[in-house]
Amino acid sequence: MKEYDFVVIGGGSGGYAAARMATSLGLSTAVIEGGEEVGGLCILRGCMPSKTLIESANRYRTLRHAGEFGLSAEKIGFDAAEIIARKRRLIAEFSDYRKEQLESGHFDFTRGKAEFLDPHTLRVSLMDGGEQVVSLRSGCIATGSVINRPQIPGIECCLISDDLLEMTKIPASAVVLGGGPVALEMAHYLESLGTKVTILQRNTQLLTGSDRDVADALAQAFLKRGMEVLCGTRLLRIEQAGEEMIVHFEHGDGDHQVKAGIVLNALGRRPNVGSLGLEKAGVALEGPAICTDLEQRTTARHLFAAGDCCGPYEVVHIAITQGETAAKNAAALLKGGSPVVMDYRLKLFAAFTEPQMASCGMTEKEAKESGLSVVTASYPFADHGKSIVKGETDGLVKLIADAADGRILGGAVVGPEGSELIHEIVVAMAFNSSAGQLALVPHYHPTLCEIWTYPAEEIEEKVKTGK
């Protein structure tokens, strides 16, 4: 039986970060990866492949609108097979690099599925056959997530995001189930290449958890593009009718149906923890996810978790920080020292739609629910010089601040390059800046980022006058 100070189950972004940190802290470390491929969700089927496809779609969409800029782009087209081929080439490079990192020799790397026999023992069913038993003094569970398939008749007939990432024929029409980032990014991808898209969302708004005005700004932009966006729906059943799919759903005061070439199940993901034997390790769940505290510690004191298997946010940079936090706290447990805790104050999110949506810190709703007195201000891209020049005028920026001193509590953007623009607010919040201080920072004209000065100035005036 092999014995380690720290064993990581899962070799994705969070798991690799945990192993790298543990090794640097002097812990004997092993990583056990049970997936058929090495790399984790972000590299293989998430962030990187989807953004590669979206980049192709964005460039094609620019060609579609060339006439608005006095340009001629005649007989434009695309080759979906070539789009997928480019994606495969790039993802192979990313995954090969991750595989090299995992096999670097800094820690032991084993391909197999792990299951707890007791709090300090794992049985590993090796990918090449056979079995291995591993003893651990501490560990980190970083097994990620899997597609969520709710109990809806016909849901098994739907495609999932993995299928779209390999799709070499773009359908004439599609129904997208869900209103989260994956649903909206795939809707954007398909519509950019000419698909007629209908979005069915259960919640009364897109992007559940975002402020209503921010979510509505994105919905309006999608409607303007010609997509149909229906919120407040309840799925009844999905049927195959020849080469078409039919989705039956409730909306408003009646039952409805919509036909399309494909139906995409983008109803979220759930933690991948079913086969780990967590009960034998004393690790409890909170809902479907592993229960952790701000030290990333589970209900078993020596075991930690990171990433999608524990949440609360399914975002890769947070998974990495959680993995590093878990390793630091395992070292503190085994070698002595003070634990560190996660800080979600700068919580960052982005959806690579068109327009893009991004946010950081608190929403207005969260700030008010926390008991703070808040002041907000928004400014539309339709009244912003650089946006008008670019022909990208949909959306807005929004700032949330403490009414007492103007300290920035959060921000959101729906608009051009939103995923880049939000980082200005992340930096401001990192230094606990007030809206007034942000407004004083020089911004070159004309640039997209100078749009932040307008809500910042408005908030500063509201704080000064108490209005």
C-alpha cells in the first residue's frame, strides 16, 4: 500500500492546482485521474473549446454585418467541419500540455477511478486493469461535474454541449433549454452561423442570480438579433418527429410547442460525486454538492474539496484558488500553521455571448440583502462614443456602491468586450476604491473603458448629496 501526505482525486484545473501547491509545500503528493481523457472540463469540454468555436462565430458575424461599415463581403460562408478541426487542434495542444504537467514527476500520477474504503484509504480501479490501494493523511476531492438531466420525458433525445463541440453540420433551427452561461453562449454560437434559435428558460429572467436590469439588457440584445427568448416556462416533454424535434412547454396561461432541428439540453451541471463512496470517508453533501467551509474543508477534517464538486461557483479561476487553499490548509494541518480562507468578495463571472455579459462583486440584490445601504448607477452603450463608432451599442454598465462612502461593492456589464471591461472594476475593488476615486482615474478618449466614469461620477454625486 502506498502512503501519501496528500492525495488529489481529479486532475482538472482545481486538482492540478492543489497538487502543485501541495508539492511546493513539501507534502508527498499523488493525483488520481479517472477520466478517459486528461485535462479536466475547462480544457476538454468547457472554457477553451467553446470559446474557440465562438471566436469563429464572432468573425463570421462581423462579415455578415460588413455592409453597415461601407464594406463589401460577398459570398461569405463557413465550413463547420473546419471550425471543429481547428478546435480539435488547439484543444489537443492544451490537453497535451496539462498531461505533461501531471506527468512531470513532481508528484505521482495515476489513471484510475478512486473510491474511499475509509477516511484514510482509497481503492483505485486502474484504467489499464488491476487495482491499487492508497493511504492518505489528507486529500482533496476535485472530481468536477457532469451534465444535469432532469426528469423530463424525452430529455435523453436532446443534445448536450459536448455534442455541439463536435457538430460539423449547423442546423437551420434549434431550441436551447436553459438560461445560464453555457445555454446563452451556445445560442450565440448557433445564431451567429445562421441558426434560428429559441431559448426556453424556467426562471423569470436569464442568468439566474444576476440583477434583473442586467439580465434584461442581454435578453433585449438577443431579441434584437432575432432570437426568441421565453422566460418563466415549464418543460412538459420532448418528442422526436421525423427529422424534427418538438418541445412541449407551459408559458403564461397555456401550453405551447416549438419545433426545431435540434434541442440542446443546457440545464446546468451537477457535482460528479456518485461513485466516490463519500459516506465511508465521513464526507457529507449539502444538496448535490460536497459540503465545505471557507477553508475548503469537508466534514472530514483531513479532507478538502475544490471546484465544481463543491461549488459554490462553477468558474475555473475560483476552482484553482480553492485547490491552492485546500493544499495550504492540508499542509497547515499536517505540519502546523495557520489556515487560510477563501475570499469571494471579488467574485468574477463572464458569459462570452454577443454582447458579452460580465460581473464582479455583489449584485444590487445581494448588497441590499446583506443589510447595506446601497446606491447604483448605470450608463448605456448606446450613448457612448466608442461603442457607436464600433456599431455595438446594445447593453449597459452598472456600478453598485455603499451609500455611506461610495466604496464600490460590485459591477456588471452587458456590452462589447464586457469580459475585458469588468477587470477595471475588479482592480478598483481589490484596492477598496470608491466610485469617486475611479472617476478621477484618467481614461483615454475614445475608448470603451471610459464608459465606467459616467456611473462612477453619478454615484459620487449621489453620495455627496445624499440623494
